[in-house]
Amino acid sequence: MHEEFGYLIYRNFNLQEGLLKLRSENNLLQDYRSCSETNKPPDITPLQTLAFQCGDNMKAQIDGVRIKNLKIIPDERGWLMEILRCDDEIFEQFGQVYCTTAYPGVVKAWHYHKKQTDNFTCVHGMMKVALYDAREDSPTHKSLMEFFVGEKNPILISVPPGVYHGFKAIGTETAFFVSIPTLPYNYQEPDEFRVPPDTPEIPYDWGLAPGLKHG
């Protein structure tokens, strides 16, 4: 990929409008080539799911969700990737850093926070990340977003309070998830509110694999 351009593939579901927005891989690659050649983003209609980025700014489809493209810097020794800096526009404050993993096919979902903002990425393997806006006062209430994050698409996702989120390890490798929330975990009063991955409250199908422990 040309180093000045990045792209993010996601499916966006607006439940109020009943729209399933889907974009084919062939058209995605064609649009990327066009963007690279003309230095302009492709012409994208509201029903397409390619959120295209030429530069660092992208408009997310859930209010308050922000995305940062992560740049891999390789050389003969290995590679380096910055994840979050205190001078990033996306940065609010530091709470802690932690790493969690998911074995192939395992789903860890759903939960949300009332106080903290989550900033997370996948540094090994690939994950499918889904978000659901449960905030009744949000202009994007009941909207869903789906991302594919990891080695093939290194991005940082910032999720505000009140937005359910979860992930599924896809592929054949254990996925490593790194999170940098704005508050440390409170063991006495956890700011964490959970529902099971197959809850009827959220109309989303994770494709739960039988025989595996999810949640």
C-alpha cells in the first residue's frame, strides 16, 4: 500500500433506516488505486461501506467513535509501530495499558463503560470488532459498526462511554488485543456492564462457534 494512503473496511448497520451497507473487495481495490493515482478520495455513496481515508481524518458512523491509522516502520532488524501518543488528537488521558487474547473463533462481547473511553487495537493476528450505540440521547442511537483489525489492517479504535463493544478472533492464530483506556480498572466498583454475545438487545450475529466458551 502507498504509505500516504490508508483504508478501513467496515460494515455499517443503521437499524433505524434498515440499511445493510456492503461493499465488494474488487471495488475497494479499484477505489484505492484511484485514490492513490489522483490524490483524491473516491466517490462513495451513502450505501457503501468503504470508509476511505486519504490522510488522518475519517468520519465514523457512530457518534464519538474515532479511528487512528497505525503506521508500521520496518527495517532489517524488525519493525516498530506507535499505538497512542499523548500529543495525538485522539488522546484524552491515560488510565492503564493491558493486553488480552482470544483463541481462533472465540468471541469476547458485549460490554460498555459509563465513565471511561477505550482505545484499542490488535497487534497480532486479526479480529472482527463490533460496536453498538446504546445511548438513547445519541444521534446514532441503535447504529452498529463492524471493523476488521490487526496485522493486515493496523488501526486504533477509540470507543466512548455508552457504546457496547466486543471482538472475535478470526483466522487460525491467537489474536492479541491491546487496550489503553482513559481510566484504570476499579476492582471495587468496575466500570463495566455486560450482556452475552447473543443477547436479543443487540441485533448482531457473531457467528458463535459451538463448543467454544464465549462472552
